[in-house]
Amino acid sequence: MVNRPVVLVHGWGGSFESTWRSSGLVDLLTDIGREVIGVDLLGHGSAPRPHDPNDYSDLTARILDTIGDRPVDAVGFSLGAMTLLRTAIEQPSSFGKLVLAGIGKNVIEPRDEVAHERLVAALEGRGDPDDNIGRLFVQYADSTGNDRVALTAIMKRPSQPFDPEKFRRVSAETLVVIGDKDFAGPGDPLAAALPNARLVTLRNCDHFATTENFGFFDAVLDFLAN
């Protein structure tokens, strides 16, 4: 087995510390002898937090800077998984194995602009108070240490639709992990579009519970260990 470092990339509103260390995944990977490298995406955690949406037009830079010239394995959730997918399209030789969690059909089909605007409205304080998803996003944005203006700017960054034809550039062995109650799913279209991917669907799991789901931990550890 090639023992590459494992890069962990959080989702929108998270950070390396709040998503991966607090969930215990860092310790689990360390226990099986893997070196762990954390990345905080622009606007999150220890990274700079600009308030101009245009500053977030390319989120891959911090991952590419971290990887350098060495091959790595990587685990990403939601926005982190999308950013890893873009990085693997641009620089496929950098990755041995990829885990893409909390994404699926949402990166294949055009973005639902009405739903997206509802989230932006909620973050800007002009949303529907009965919108449960909007309230959850506001809750994440207002978590300790977060900058809601920066996180809103990320949501308002220039639209970046994926070209599924480019998924064929991804050479890494890939695991798509998504809950059966995740609004980003199902995961089948994404797994089918990638050249070397398989799918694990977590039972009775929604988007926000993914990174603390025991089935997620088991899938990641088994995938990276074999």
C-alpha cells in the first residue's frame, strides 16, 4: 500500500478544526498510520476572509499550494468535495485516491437558481423564516469563529458550473459518499460520470450529518486502507 498523506477539505461554513478534528476523523486516520494535512478554504478557519464575491472565483489555489508536487489522497465534503473535484480535473496526477462526500446530482445538473437565491436571502437577513434549510445555513454561518459576510460572498461568487465531459480527466480512484436524505443527491450520476468511482450511500443520513456519520468513517477508512 502506498502511504500518501491525506488532505482533508471541509465544507461551506466549516474548517479543518471544526469539521475534521472535532469529528474524530483526524485521530482515526492517524491511528492507521496516515499523515493528515488540513486545508482551510478561502473565507474559512485560518484562511483570509475577503468580502468581495469575485475573490472566490477560484477556490482551488489553497489546495494546490498545499499539495505542491507530491501525490496525495484527499477527502472533501460538500464545497470541499466540489473544490477537490475541480483540482483533480486541473491536476489529476496529484491524487491517488479521492473521497467526495456530500455531492452528487447537484454537480451534474444545472444549479437551482431559485433555491440558491433563497439561501443568499436567508444569509442576508431577508429570507423566509419558515425555510428550514435557510435557517440551517444561517446557523452554520453564525457558528463561533465564522464571518457571515465572507461566507455569503462565497455563495454569491461567480457561477461555476461543472462540465461533466471533463470528469474523464480525473484519474484517481474515487469514492462518492452521500446520505440517502441529502439534498445534493443521489450520488449515482456523479459516480457514473467519473472514470474510476464507486458509490456508498449512507442510510437515514442528511447532508449536515455526513461528516459525523459512523458509516462515513467506515467507508473512508476502508477505502484509504485498501
